Amino acid sequence: MLNLSNIIEPFKEFIFASGSFNYRKMRLLGRIPRFRKYTPNPMEHPTSSPNEPISGLHPLTFVEKAITGLRQYGYYDGIAVDCTLLDHLHEIVKSSQFTPRDISNHRDQNLYNIDPLNLQNPGGAYLYALLNPHLKHPWLHSFISQSLGPVAKAYLNSETVSVSSQIWASFDDGGRAYNPDFGFHYDLDDYRFLKFFLYLSNVDSGSGPHQVVESSHQHDHFFRFFNRRLREHSRYLDGKTIKTFVGNAGTCFFEDTLCYHRGVRPEEPRLVFQAEFCINDY
């Protein structure tokens, strides 16, 4: 059932969101499948393949399997990464300073060090970020473009994609912090986009695992237009399959976050790397 707040929310976001006009327009029109120009068979002409170390599969077979999973379920987790990648990312964490990203408290402008092998909250926030580490580390830029890029380009049906990356450290907030991403929602980062997540710490049910509502990027388009964020205990979730990603450090997956998804509120620390591919650069 629609109420007034649902009806006006898409248009409020268009009017009041920060960013360029084209970005704000995308935030409205990207809710409509026709404007996303979704291509039925993006794998007809694959132009490149990923490096072998990301998977035990043959490179093009890996791309095909990833695309099939993404199209059907909205995610693909049949991936194994080289353990040296995890070591390199841990080194980046240890040598970098993180910014607090607690949206309920913007006053903390300090930078903090985080030990990936002994996760302790270094300050008063519950969420810390390192933005675009691939711009400072050529090997990470190469991994993203050469090992992940072929899947992104094939799925997005675009030879040109813009890339961003983040490392997120999250901690127990005592249930006090406001963060709408703890509830199910879908992203509107572009008309078409794809994300890759890699856990840098062990993640169980208490560590804020990522969850996705399977196949929710494919259906209920009228409902989705007016409901980018679901209310707690939404009836939309009745009968839906929710995939919870738990596993040791090194667990990774692609996801089209046009699917409804969320990060569970953490009770234990979690460290995760994210790369995102978009067809536009706003």
C-alpha cells in the first residue's frame, strides 16, 4: 500500500539531492527499467577475460557463470581469490589512515589507524572508510581492471566503466547509531552499475554480514519505484529468499545492488573491501 511519503520520496530526492542535474535525474529515472537500457544478452560479444588467479575456472567460463548468476539471482559468489591479494589489502589497511563515516556525527575530522588482524575501534565512530585506495596502489588498480573489469564490462554491456573503491571498517554501535543502510534498500549509483565485495576479516552472523534479497532486481518495478527503502518487517519480504554472506577473510562476491540488500547491524568488527563499476562518471 502506498502512502504519501512513498509517493513523494522519488521526487523529493530529485529536487533536493546534492550533485549535478544529470546525477539527480539519474536518481529518479534509474528506478525505471526502460531508462536503464538493460541488454538481454550482454555476453554475445565478450571482448576480454579476467586473470586466472581470481578463479579456478577458465577465464571466459568464469565470466559466463558470473553473468548467469548476476542475471538470475543478482549476485555471484563462486569465486576464489589468491591469498596474496588478502595479504596485500591488509598491508594497505595497516599503512593507511581511515576517516570516520558515522552519518549521525560529522564533527570528528580526525584520521585513524586500523590493524586488520586485531580489529579495535580506534575512535568514537562505528564506521570508518578508506576511499579509492586503488588510485594510490597500482597493483590494486590492475587487479580491479584486469581481474574484475571483464565481468563488469560484460554485465553492464559497456566497454567504458568508471571505477571507485573503498575499504570499510565497522564496529558495534550499541544499537544507537542511525544508519538507513541497516535496513533493506536498493542503490541508485548509476543507470547500470555493479559491485564487488571482499571480506578482509572473518564475518559471521554477529559481524554485520551482507544480505541480499535474491532476484529482487528483476520484478515488482512499480512497487520498487516508490519503495527504495523497505520498512522493517515489510510484507514485501514474505516468501522471498534472503542470501546471507558469511565466511572467513577472503570470502567475496559480485552483486548488482539494484537488488534489495543491507548490511546487518554489527555486534563484532568487520572489515570489507568494495569495488564499484558504473557506466557514467558523475
